[in-house]
Amino acid sequence: MKYRTLGRSGLKVSEIGMGTFSFGGKGDFGMIAQQDVTAAKRLIDVCVERGVNLFDTANMYSRGLSEEIVGEALGSNRQRVVLTSKVRMKMGDGPNDEGISRYHLIRECENSLRRLKTDHIDVYFVHEWDGTTPVEEMVSALDTLVRQGKVRYVGCSNFSGWHIMKALSAADKSNSERFVTQQIHYTLEAREAEYELLPISVDQGLGVMVWSPLASGLLTGKYNRNKSPEGTRFARGWSEPPIRDRERLWDIVDVLDSVAQDRGATAGQVALAWALTRPAVSSLIVGGTSTEQFEQNIAAVDLTLSSEEIERLNQVSRPPYIYPYWHQHNFAAERFSDADWALHANYRDVGKV
């Protein structure tokens, strides 16, 4: 296993992290899997043995059941790993059972600690934006949790660029704990994060954790234009992530398959190896239902793509050069920072637009 520093913190995380989205299988999560403590422990042990030190969950996964299973299955491994969880989503029917108010954040952190059987959460994410709560209240509540020792680091997930900058500004102004990481959806198929989220991460020192880096299995090689296997989450009605251009997806899969065949790897390993080349990325959070899946995904850290292979993947997947970026490309490139290049490096071959 290889390890990277999480943003500007001193925390080291494994390049591949384990996602526990499938633990529990309660409600809609049953479309993915219904892994109990026994199954979870088997998978966790395999990951720990192979050097994975990052384990990711959330309070809303199966309405707390995933956290309970993680807490039970980790056992003595708890002190060897970095444990993350998230807060924001609806956890009950009351008016304060969701959001990022001080009331909800502190209460749900304490609930998560009990379920996880631990006295602290290493990285605590705000799972989603809440436009009805003052950002200063969120920042203050997170700072309180850190000062109480219940949380070590804080991060955000699924924020827009201006949401992140507003939160960081509020933290800096009040000398409070600021985000050291953001967890985002980012794949060869879904590269929208390159417009703002990756440049912000480079500029502000946020380590990027990527959720669902294989697009819920669509980039593993199991799917193509002519193949959609039965028994998958999509066959059961799962709809995330949204795919807006199926032909583009299959074009990407074609190149993944071609590179994988040339390298004696799997399409999924190539997709993960590509993601690990991207700016500010610290770790890829992968899930699975079998030890073989995790072993295969973990092996992606040993696959180094050539510049030619990366360019092939970029050409088939890079997003449109939208405004104001094409204008910056035409007139500001000589004064780009490293953060600017997090996006614009994808278009070095493009002449004046």
C-alpha cells in the first residue's frame, strides 16, 4: 500500500480507502448489498492486512446500521486505522433531525460515537450543504467537537465551490478549525469537479477523497454497450451516478478496456490508477461485496500509467471547455497558478478557442 498526506494536515491515508456504504442493507441500501457483521469483518480484515488504513462511513448509511456494523467489525483494528463519518442527512422525522445546525451536528456526532464504539472520529465530514443554517454556526459547532476531542479533523462533501470558500473564510475569520479535506464524486465519466473543486483543493490545501471512483461499477469492465449483468445495483433500480451521455460512457469504457488489455490489468484498475494521477487526490474510497473485489482494487496502487495512456483517457473523457475557462485559456495562461493548471492542464493541446 502507498500513503498520501491528507491536504495540509499531517495525517497519512492509504491511496485506497474502504467504503462501508453496503453494510447493513437497510431501506434503499438493500439494492447494493446486505452485509452483516460477519461479512463486514471478513472484508475489513482483508483490507487491513493489505495496508488500507482509511475506513469511511456515514450516519445515514442504513440509518445508522452501517456505523454499528463498522464499530463491531473493526474491533481491535480501531486503533490502527483512520475512521471517518458524516453528518447532515435526515435521521428522523423531527424538524431538527437533519441539517448542519449546532443542535444537529453535536447530537449526531455523539450518536455516531456510540454506534462506532469509539471516543473520537478521525475525520468528520459535513455530508451536504444546508443553506438554511448560517455557515458560522456550522463552523463553530465543528470547532467545538474538535476542541472536545470528539473529532480530530473536519471536512466537507458534495459542496459547491462557493460553499467551500464561504466555510473556509468563516473558519479563518473566527480562528476555528477549517476543512482539511473534501469528499467528492470524481471519475473518468464524471469530471465536473475539475472546473472548481480540484482547483480549490490545490489552492486551499484540501486533500481530496473520492467516493465511488468506479461510478458504482460502471467503469469496472462488467458493463459495456452490449453487456449489463443481472444482479447488480442498477438491475435493482439504483440510479446514482446519473449518466447523461451513454455513448460517451461506453467510449470511455472502450479505452479503459484497451489500456487494461495492453497492461494485463482490469478496466477498474486502470480507472483507479488514472484517478490517482489527478491533482490533490489523497485517497479513493472503494466498496465491494467480496474479498476478491477489494484485492483487485487495492492492486491498482501498483499500476503506473504512461503519459500516452493518460492522454488517451483524457481525450475520450475530458469535459467541455466552458466559460470562463476558455477565455482564461486564451488570455491568461501565461499567469496561471498550480491551482489553475488543475483544470487547464487538460487542454494544453488546444489552440486559441
